[in-house]
Amino acid sequence: MSEISMLLESDPAPLLDSILKIAVEAGEKILAVYNTNFTVAHKEDRSPLTEADLLSHETIVQGLKRLTPEVPVLSEESREIPFSERRSWHRYWLVDPLDGTREFVKRNGEFTVNIALIEDHQSILGVVYAPVMNALYYASRGQGAYQRGTDGVVSRLKVRPWKGETALVAGSRSHAGKYLKSFLDKVKDYELVSMGSSLKFCLVADGKADIYPRFGTTSEWDTAAAQCVVEEAGGILIDLNKMPLRYNAKKSLLNPSFLVIADSAGQWERFIPEAAKSNSNSKN
């Protein structure tokens, strides 16, 4: 076992600097493609795939294997790993090499690199890097959440306390739907902040949104890194039954619908459409 892997047994924080460097390196590979006339392919589920996704994947996987060779890596662009193999993992890396490929294709800059360390079904370290914005969001269990901005200044992230004012609601740039509209109709007094990728989580962690409701399909690599950031900033991420999201706990790698909440004093669960609850429960 490597020296760094041994550190994982007690505290993941010493890994953060190395993971930040890997995320930034992957971001550089993404930007090199972003600034060209790239082509777009499509996976079986019709989601887009670019050379940037694959270059980022290779960069991250190679970096993690050098850093912690004993720790498995599960990436969106990996071969499918059966649950019969995954279920024995106590600890593993969960990676989305390019979260928000649709935003990448639109060239709006709202895409991220997500790297999380999962231990016993929980996200204990998370790094979210937005290459175009050169913004890093990161956290590790018990150590707080932080942002490093374009000027290199590091600031601690803290969620916004609920004071009963106009609700700031983070919403998907490319995946809005009928349940979100029903949710907003119930909230009534709100301002919708549209954003792509896991940057919506970061809005909550950074005190710029009160709630991010997600009704619809996401995968575990979409949420894991940002969940750690939100939780270490003082927020929570729960499914529609008020349970925290767990990782690698079932055969499917799809998440249920969920809420990212800055302050539970807002009692945001009361705005969940009943149809959304029924639909989410029927899939789990």
C-alpha cells in the first residue's frame, strides 16, 4: 500500500492538493478541445460525447492511478463495471470527466470536472473545477468547503441562512421540466438562477442559492463531488424521502430525484409535487 493510500485510512484531506492539480490538468485538456471546431458523437442514450470527455477521463484516471494505485476508479467514460464487482468496494474514486457536455457543446462555459472520493457509500472528498471560469470548489470531510477563484484567492464557502425572503432557486440550464415548474408555482416568491452542470450545487454552497431541486435522471458521478462541497458548506442533499444520497449501494448508478438545500428552515420539502414523489419512488 502506498504512503498516500495509507493516509486515506484516517483523513482524506492530504490528498486535496494532488486532486486539485489533476482536475486542473484535465481542465486544460478540455479547453484545448473547446477552442477548436470539435465534433460531437452520441452515446446509446443520445447524450453527447466529445474528444474532451475522453481526454479528461484519461488524464484523471492516470493521475488517480499514480496517486492511489490500490483505489478503484469509476468514471462516466469507464467500461461498465458490474455491481457484483463494485459492491465489495469500501473506498473508490467516482469521476465525471466533463459534467455538462451539452453546455460544452453550446460553448457557454458552464461545465465542470468532478472528482469524488467515496467511502462506505458517502462522499468524503470532492473537487469541482470549472475550466472556463478557472474556479475550483473543493471540500473534504470535517475540513470545510472552499473556493479558489480566478485571482487565486481562497475563500471558505458557507450556505445562505433562510430569512423568509425571495427564494433563490438554482435550476438546470438544459434539463428543466414540469415538476420544476410545479415546485416553483408552490414556492411563488422566487428568483430562478439557471446554470449548467454541478455549478448549481456550488451556487448553494456559495450562498448564492437557497435550493436546487432536481426532478429527473442524474447519475452518481454527477452529484458525488458537489455533495461533499455542499455538506461541508453547511447544506444538505436529500432525496424526496428526506434521505441523503448514497453511492454504490445498488446495481443502478442512477440517482433518485433530490433537493440540494442550504437551510432546512425553509421547509423546502413542502413544495415537492406529489407526482414527483410518486414517480421517484416507482423507480427505486
